[in-house]
Amino acid sequence: MRALDQLASWKGRFGVHAAREVAKLLDQLRRARIRAPQDLIRFHEIVLYLRAYPASPRVADLADEILFHFADRVSQVDRDPFEDPEISGIAGSGLSTNFSYEVALSLATRHADSIRIDWDRYEHADRLGPQLARFLPLAGEDAAVEPHVDWRRWFESSGCDLGWLLHRIEPPIYDLVEIPLRWELGNSSAARSFTRIPRDIFYHDGPFLTRRDVSLEAEFAAPRIPVERVSPAHEIVGLIIDTSAVRYRELWGFTHPDVVHVYYADLGRGVDIFFFGVPPESRLPLRAYHCGMYFKNGVPMGYVEGLSLFERMEVGFNLYYTFREGETAWLYARLLKLFREQLGVTCYSVDPYQLGHENDEAIDSGAFWFYRKQGFRTTSAEIEPLLAREERRIASNPGYRTSKAALRKLARAALIYGGGPEWDHFELRKLGTMPPLSPALIRAKRAPEEAVYLRAMQRDRKLRARILSPDPVEPVSSDGIRN
């Protein structure tokens, strides 16, 4: 549609004229009937972007009006394309997938009326049978004498629902029987069209900050980012779980959140982040774990995950595709600064998968160059000649684009920023066995907040030398004590 093309052309443009033109197009499209599902999906994503980056209060209001009535539009078209993982979560659509026990329980608790077992897609319902037989004696009797039991009929005729099952079945068993769930979003607050956190909207009055405007070292030297603890935090954590689940995604920290220690920071320019770790029973044996979700003008924009060992953090940065035409370099720099200040990490690594190794999405987006142009170095001597060649070509021809084949080669090794050469070739799997931890570190690992453990680890120079040594570490028992 020509009007959609025009609307898309105004993304990231601000000022009085831009605001007037965008409002005019939104008002026009607000009354238009869009029949093709792909056009309707595109319309949703453009409007959601404009809500996150509005040129004026009028644009923000029109965007919300369109998005808050989007379920009516979806009801008039074929809904199947809306379940694609790339765009799932739109109001009026639904999704079917297997969630972990923890996420399924969280969703069933807060969205009981809209989530159920998807029996039509449950290819192995017989796996659930032995569990239902434990809770429904007559169903068990039927199974003892009949070769083919209709477990769905027994479940429904007994008045059972998903919540009933989740409060009876053991979590490991639930995950093993692989129950597909059907979630009809309708006008749920969990739908991407609706999800917001309250905040005053930041209106840009000029062009976006580009990569050339951003320096990691300058950000690190800037004034400290204020942080405050959120209590109670169940509501925001529930929103974060929903935001991830409607995209078919689960993250270790979102699945096992430490709801007692949730923190908030205003990163500036309309961006907020809520971040937290995991409780003691869900912590990793060696590394410290933290994660968070960030929002632009109240709209969820992406999430970040950090796995820390001493001063090094492996950072997983995920920006939802709808918002990739924004101030990504600035946002990334602010996130690194936040973790630097809160956790004491000064070295940052990016896993090959994030760069494009076995990840076509990262290849298509040119993720490798996003990090490289911010000062990250490759950890592979074999890749350096190719990298030098590509950088010479880019310098001599600004229009040059690295081929996908070359990007795949560049993505075979991690990138790293800061830290010494001892980190360039560190891999957790090379340790083989769990290194021995001192009694003090073991106690710190069980502290209410895992940041206590990480800070203690950063002071343990002997353990650091042992782990980064080329020699294999001495085997230890499961509780981290030397055998």
C-alpha cells in the first residue's frame, strides 16, 4: 500500500513538519480497511515503532488509538500469518507452543481465561495419560482395561483446566510430557499492541544519535546512572514474562526471576530498564547471571542477558526487530555502562551466535559490524587478515557491503572489548570440571544477591589465575569443594 510506504518513510524523522505529516497519514490509515494480512502486520509494526518514537503528542495518541483497536482488524483477516514467531503477539491473534513449567504456571495464574491445553496439536497426549490417571482414578481404571483412552475427554469431563494440572504435576514431569498450550491474546494487556509501562514521553527534537556519535569510553566516563530498587516487583516481572512469551521466547532469568531484588534505571532519552538476577536455587554453578528488559517511551524494545566471570561479562543483546531503526549504538553503550557500574565488569564479550554463527538473522542485520565499529576486537588470529581486508575495502569504498559468506567467516570467533589477552581464548567448556571455590565464595554464591558473589570473585586473584591458566583445573565435588 502506498500510504504504508509513505508512513514508513517518516520513521525516525522529527520536527513540526514531520509530526504533521505522520499525524495526517495515521489519521487516514486509522479509517482504512486493510485486507491483506501482510499489509496489516506491516501497519502494526510501523505504528508500534511510531508509538515508541513519536514525533508529537498527537502522533503518540493516534498510534495508541490504532493499536488499542487492532484486535478488531485482525478478526477480519486470516489469522494464521500472525502466529509467525517473527511477528507474534499482536492483539487479536494467538499462539501455540510448549512453555516450560515455570512460564506456563506464571501465564496460567495471570491469564487463566485465555490459555489452555492445545489438544488439537498435542501429538503425544498419551504421555500425559499416566499423570492424569494418578489424579483421576476413574480415568486410571479406564486405562487399565481399554487400549485407547481419550485423555482429552476425561480431562474436560472432569472439569479440569490447565491451572488444576499445573498445581498437581511435578515440574520435571510437565516438561517431559511436552504439553502444547494455546494462548488467545484478544485484547489482553500481554499483546504487543497494548504492553506499556507508565512514563512521561520523550520527544526527539533532532536526528537520532548514530554510531559516530557514540563512544563507549565516553559513556563509561559520564556521570553514574542512578538506580533504584523496585518493590513490590511482581507486576513488572509478570509483564516481562508476558512480553517474552508472546514472542515464543524464554530466558533463564525471566523463567527464574529474583523478584525480591529487581532494579530500575532511567537510561535517558525515554529509555527505561528493569534488571535482576536469579534466586540462589536457580543460580549457575560458576558464573553470575543477570538480565533485564528495556523500554522506549513505555514500549518493550528488547532484553539483555549477562553471564559474568570476574571482570568479564558475556553479553547477549537482543533488540526486537520492530525497533532496529533507532539509537542502537547509544542504547548498547548505556547498558554496558550500567552493568559496569552495578557489577564491576570491565570486559565484554559477544558470542559467535550473536554475530551470525549459525544465525541467519544476525548475518542479515550485519551484527558483526555493529560491535566491531564500537571497538570490539576479534579473538581469532585466523580471522584478522579477512577483517583487515574488509575494513580496507570499506574505507576505500563507503558503499561497499561485506558478503554474507565473509560475514559468516568473521562470525566464527567471539568479539571482545576491554580486558587483557588472557580473555581472548577463554571458553567455559575448556575448564572441563568445576574449579574449586573457597568457603567464602561458596557462601557469597548463596547470598541474597549474586552481585555479592561476583564482587567477591573479582577480589580472588588466585582463583582468577587458576581458571585462566592453560593447565586443567583440579576436579571438585558438586558443591564446589576440592576433592
